[in-house]
Amino acid sequence: MNRLLSRAWRRRDERGDVPGWVMVTVMTAGLVAALTAIAGPQLRNMLTTALSSVGG
């Protein structure tokens, strides 16, 4: 009986990490979206300038 309880506890404990990974993924996507919204035009300008200087 003790083994069954310990196996069930381990399974439940391992599944507890999934919401943490989901939260990390959602927060990372939010940060990327915020940085793109704030710095997007400047980054686009820098890329355009760099590509035109290489292309001649």
C-alpha cells in the first residue's frame, strides 16, 4: 500500500512542473512582444541601414 501511495505522489509531483514551464513561455513571449512594439521601428531602421551598407 505504501508503494502505491509513493508512486502516485511522484506522478503528481512530476506533473506540477508543467504550469511553471507554461508560465515561463508565456512571459517570454510577452517580453518579446513588448520589446518588439517598443524597439521595432528602431531595429528595422538599423537592419535596413546595415543591409544597404553591405549591398553597396
